[in-house]
Amino acid sequence: MFRLLRTIGPVGVISIATLVIAIVVQPWLGSYFHYIGMLALINAIAAIGLNILTGSAGQISLCNSSFMAIGAYATTYFYTQLGIVYWLSLPIGAILAAACGFILGFPALRLRGFYLAVVTLGFLELTQVLIEQLPDITGGVRGIGSPRPYLFQYKLSNDLAFYYVVLAITLVVIFTAVSLLRSPTGRAFNAIRNNEAVAQTLGIPVARMKIQAFVLSAFYAGLAGGLYSTAVGFIDPLEFGLGTSVRHVIYIVVGGVGSVGGSVVGAVLLTFLPELLRSFKEYNDFVFGGILLVCLLTMPKGLAGLLPKVTGRLWPRSKAVDALGTTVKAVP
């Protein structure tokens, strides 16, 4: 047991504890907290996808909410307009978002840093225009409704029932993301983030890996968007603007850039935080901006980087972790 705790690390333990609490405590809470819990898990899925792209592969993106929008509108359209079963519409929406991520990944082959951020911001604005100009599909500026699906002839109209569905999907996403980052693909992402030129000399297909990072990030965001549209029941363009993308960035900065567990903790904490500040609702953007600034100044590695310092004796840092990325970073 002790060896297992040392293997998954402190952030992993906190993530597991958070999920256990989410399973055990939620039935005793009211419907409103079931709803907020769904949003927290959906934000965690989107944050994990963004962290794979930005934290692991080192590619800046400000259009994560656009991929969510593609997944949300595609899932709703296929389910409500074309009559395709929801459990098939949801992955189709995520795949369409991944296809858009594939297209957007090509500019990343030549651009980086500020210029890549501008390109992704342009894609976000383009997505907003298309949503407003395609009212037959998206409902335009007035939005579109998204009903709850059926599961084994049982309609998931109850928030707690759909919450457990979202929780199950979140667990699968966490498992796949952790497995990915521990695989050769994850180590290649880490190498590209540390030193792209040296990674290429080591035989890593940099171009292919960058596009793959965009595809994976877009797929997770599209999946989160499809779940979001169903959880909320109604979507419109304002829900997928720049503010949503910025919040996703704040989630991974607070939780820890490059950490799956940090993405979960950051998303959950910052989703529930506005509920504690409801009397200061008009200052939410100011609070989030202050949190981002404080984290950048005091703990640039987020909670995932802060906790190992506090619990260093229980979870000593392994020299074998991220060996390829460390080697690449060390080469001038």
C-alpha cells in the first residue's frame, strides 16, 4: 500500500480522494450540488485535454472552448435533429472536434509562442461567427436546447443519475490520460516541450507529435462539450467565448501544468469557488485574475509542484521520472 502511494504521488492521492468524496458525499447533497459537481467533472475533462497540449507538448492554445463548442453543438444536433442515439452522438461530436484540432495543428508546425496563441484566438473568433451564422444547426444567438438521454430505457433527467454517468466518463478520461503520458507518446511530448530541436535529433517526429497533441486535446474538449450541453440543457455562443478558454488555462495553472491530477484538482476547486463567492459574483473575473497572478508568482508549478515539497519525505522524487525529457532539457 505504501509503495502504491509513493508511485501515484501526492497529487494523485488527492485526486483519488476527491473522486471518492465525489462518489460518497454527492447523494447526501441537494440537486444544485449535483449540478455543480457535473460541471466540475466536465471542466476537469476539458482541463486534462488542454494540459496534454500545453503542459505536456508545450503548445499554447486559447481556443479550448471552441473545441468544446464543436463537441456540444455536434452532439446536440446529431441527437435531437438526426435522431442518432446519444451514446453514439457524444463520441461523434468529440471526433469532429478532434478533426478540427487536426486542421488547427498544422499552423503549430511553423508557429510557436505568441504567434501560435494568436492563431488559436483567431480560430476561436471564427468558431463564434460560424455558430451565429448557422442558426439551422446551432440555433444562432438564441441558442438551442439539449435534452437528457436515456440509459437502458431510463431517462437521466435526475441530476444525480447523470452526475454518475459524467463521473464514470471522467474516470475513464483520467485513466487514459495518465496511461498516455506514461507511454512513449507522453515522453515524446515532454521532450518536445523541453527542447524541440534536440527532440528532433533524437528521432522524434516533432510535426506528427504536435498534430497528435492538438487532436487529443480537441477530442477531450469535444467530449467535455457534449457532456456540458446535456448537463446544462441549453447552450448558446456566449458559453464558449474567450472567457471560458481563459478559465481553462487558469485551471491548469493553479492545478499544475503538465499534471493530470493537478488538472482535476484545479478544475474542481475553481468550479466550486464561485459558489463560495456568490455575494461577490460581479467580481468573479477579478478574483480569478488575482488567483492566476498569485499562482504565477508564488507557485509557478501549481499545486502539483507545491505538494511534493511539503510531502517530499513520503513521496521522494524519482530520478528515473521523465528521463527522456530531462535528458533533452540538459542538452544545450
